[in-house]
Amino acid sequence: MTTELRALRKEDWNVWYDNLIRAFGGAPEPAEERELWQALTPYDRSIGVWDGDQCVGTAGAFDFRLTVPGGAVVPAAGVTMVGVAATHRRRGVLTSMMRRQLDDVRSWGEPLAVLTASEPVIYGRFGYGLATHRLAADIDTARVRLSVPPGTDDVRLRYADPAEVLDACEAVYARRVPERPGMLARRPGWERADLLDTDRHRDGASPLQCVVAERVDGDGSLVGYARFRIKSDWGPSGPEGVVQLSALEAVDPAAHAALWRFLFDIDLTARVVAHRLPVDEPALHLVSDIRRCGLRVKDDLHLRLVDVGAALRIRTYQAPLDVVFEVEDAFCPWNEGRWRLTGDPKGATCERTADAAELSLSVRELGAAYLGGVSLSSLAAAGRVRELRQGALAEASVAFLASGLAPWLPHGF
């Protein structure tokens, strides 16, 4: 087989994207959705593998900004649109694209690469570790009640056209980004993704609806919003409609509770379903019966350190540490070797060292622990991290953990 790996050209996008769609089952996408992804495709950061005039492999890397522990919002390559034609599987196409892509990301000076995986088994061998989880919920609102905090009644809610209040909602989202590791700052054009409202997105439900929150005694600026759809249903004893929550952001507990209370109380509905909540979703502390919330934890963001030294320097650590890591990274050998990490809540340094190693792990485990949602101690209990100096594991594990909110990816890509 003779193939060519090359950067994506604009005139090749349709053929390139058609290969991706076929790799994911071949169902046609609505024109609106296809147009958005074409507009968002970073041509100079995308590659394809070609066999003659046929595209047989695709991969891209969005130019993202990701929040890391400590609140810094840093460059990260958002790996996306990865697909290999079924006719060319097990021929090295994916490996060649991952090799080229990580070399490119390194040349761009971006210390991190992140992705969401259709098949998580694929990406571990390229150094990606599972760094965040998300929570799915199916809440029986006919039986579960909320106990809301003081100030909730001082929040006024109103319906609004999702497009008309988009800028104000984006301002609320932007306030939230530095507060939680794993959140993505919106890049130009990405605000449109949350408003996609095709028949495929509705799946029998209503058009996208939006409710915004304002403070009764405030200046009229938004303090929160919720986007959702309603899927009507009727059972033997009456209405059993479902509220399908798409997004909810709020700047304080009162606005957050007011929006959730509204979702619980929508007429002719009996359930609220959400597929992408943080694992420490505050509403779970307000419910009367956690067992009727249908909770399920799912894997989400996979993270890779492209430049170990730079990546470990740009985040902070919730407790002082001074540890030497022995890092294994066969796929990106420039990361291999010993690194001394010294850090605290104010900052960090990370440099190569000839000192004796105190913890040994692969770059995959380092990626899993990086955002603070997975502890090094739990990885060590699984045999994935080796302690070479007594006490080093406890020191590093405490320091790496997120000091506030759990890491969370607010939307896929």
C-alpha cells in the first residue's frame, strides 16, 4: 500500500470530511451542522492520509485554551475528527497520523493535547490518560424535591430566544472558565455549537429553549442560564414528559438552585435528564432522594503531556512538593527521563535532573493525574505508579489533587 500523509487543503475538505462521517457509521449530517464543522475546522492544524484520490484517514487539532489547577487558562491541542477508512485498518494509518500530530503540537509550543474518545482503548498507547469523568443523571422529578439555599427567591427567571441572549450567556460561561480545571475557553465560532438545533439534536423533542437568570435587585445582567428541550410523553396515569438539559451555568449558588428548581417544576414533565454534569454537581446536595437521580459516571477527557517540563510548570499544586519523576514515554521520547518538580500553590518549576528517581510512571499516568481528578495514589494502588522513595507518593498525590472543584469538560468536540 502506498499512501500520502499531508496537511488538509480547503478544496479537499468535503472528501476529507466524508471519510470521517463514513468512519463513524455514514449517517448524513444536516447541512447546518456540516457547515458549522467546516467553519470550525483548523485547516493548518488538520491532516489526512490519501490513497490515490481517496481520503482514508483524518485527524485535526483545535486551538483550545484549557483551565489547569491554579486557574491558568493555557494552550492545548484539541484532538478531533480522527477516523480511518475500514478498508485501511491495521495498516499503520492511525499511528502515522498520531505521530505527525504530536510532532506538530510540539512544534507549535503547546504543552498539552486533549481528546474525547469514541473508543477509549485506542489512545492509551499514544500516551493519553483518562483525566476527567462526567456524570449522567435521570432524575425522577415527580418524587424528588429540592431544598434550595437562601437567596434563591431573589433570582428572577425569564424565557429568552437562545440566539438573542447568546452573548450574555457566553459572558456567564467565561466567568466560570477559570474556576474549574478542564473547562475550555470559547474560541471564535464555538458559541454556535451549543445552539445547533437540527432534527438530529431534537430526536423528537421540542426546539431548543433557554431560560436566563437575573437578580431581582441587580442591574439586569445575567447570573445564569439553562438550555434544554422538552420531550412530551404520556403514561397510564398522566403526563411523563422529559426535560433534556443541554447546558446550565450560574455564577452563584442562588442562581444555580433557581435554574434547577425551574427545571424540576416544568408542567407535564416527570424527569430531568442530563448527560454532561460534573461529578461534584452541586444540585446533588439539594435533592431529597439521591437514589432516584439515576446517576452514572462516564469517562470523558483524555489528556497527554506533549512537553512534560512545560506542562508541569504551568499549573500550581495545592501543597508543597519536591519530587523527582522517572517518566516513560516511548511514543514521544523527548519526554523520557528524570524530572524534578518543585511546586506549591503559588507556582512551580520542573527541570531535568540526574538525581535519583523517587516516583516512576508513564506519561499516560501523568496525564491522568494532571488535572487533579485522579490521584497518583489510586494509580499506584493499581500498579501504574511505583514509589522509589518512601513518602514521595503521599507528597505528590496530595499536591496534584484539585484544591477546589473537580475537573470537568463542559462540552465535547
